[in-house]
Amino acid sequence: MLDLFTTFYSDQEAGGEAAEPSAETKNTETQEKQQAQEVMIPKSRFDEVNNKYKEVQAKLDELLNEKAEAERKAAEQKGEFEKLYKETSKKLEDTQSKYKSADKRAKELEAIITDMLNARLENLPEELRDIIPEGLTPEQKLAWIDKAERKGLFGPKAEEPIGEGTNPPQQQAVNLDDVPAFQKLLMGYAARN
């Protein structure tokens, strides 16, 4: 544009009056008018683009709001997860302490049962100790010994005298001095039958 004014004023000064613009100046002016027309956007097109921009901006705002809401909910859930984590940790600690006390109690009881088993084994005859099955826990061995004793396996053996079953049972002695002879004969014959 500056070239146009410079050319215009220089032509006036030289000739004293305004000269007709040259072809070069006309091309420059035509290009500037075309550029001005190209820069000018019709109102309908501007409104169309502006409306789309507003729609996109509204969707973006909506998505940003949803994202912020999701982050807020996630933070709330994180708080709930922390609460659940703390509750679960407390339950785990309680369970571990109960396990430790139960384990301690079980070891104490196992020691007592082992002592009881050893005492029972000492009371058993030496030759019968090897019939107790191997590989049993102390509780199972103790139960096996109890069953065997109830069945009489380890109980005292009653000694039966030899020949007692063949001898007649002992009867009271009868004084035969006062019994008549005939009665003695009858008693003798009756015993033989």
C-alpha cells in the first residue's frame, strides 16, 4: 500500500497533476482487493463455524465436568478402600493373634498328651510295647492303648491251674462214722454212675 501512495504522489509532483496509474499499480490494487474479499467471511459461514465452536466448547466443558466428577468419586472410593483396608488389616491382626494363642495352647496340650502317653507306656509290659503301631500321633497312640486295654490285651492274665477242669468239684467232707454200712454202699454206687 505504501508503494501505491509513493507512486501516486511521485507522479503528481513530477507532472503537476495526477497521472494515470501504471499497469503495475493496477495489478497491486487488484490483488489487495481480492485479498480483502478473501479475508471477508460471509456472516452465515461465520455463524455456522461459531455455532459449531460453541457446541464443541459445551461438549468439552461437559467432559471436563464428568472427569472432575469421576475423579471426585474415585477419591471417595479411595477413602472407602482405605477404610476397608484398615478394617481388613485389623481383622488380620486379630486372626494372627488368635492363631498364635491357639498354636501355643496346642503345643502345651501336645506336651501334656506326650507325657501321658509315656506314663502309660511305662506301665505296659516290655514285651508288649512293640505291638503298638508306628507312625501314629501321640493322641492316636493313646487312643489305641485305651482300646487295647478295654479289650483286655494289656490286662492281667488270670492263671488257671492245670488240670482243674478235669478234677471233680470239691464237696464238703461228710463224717462217715455215723453212716450205716448199707448207706455207704449206696453212696459209692451212685457216684459211679
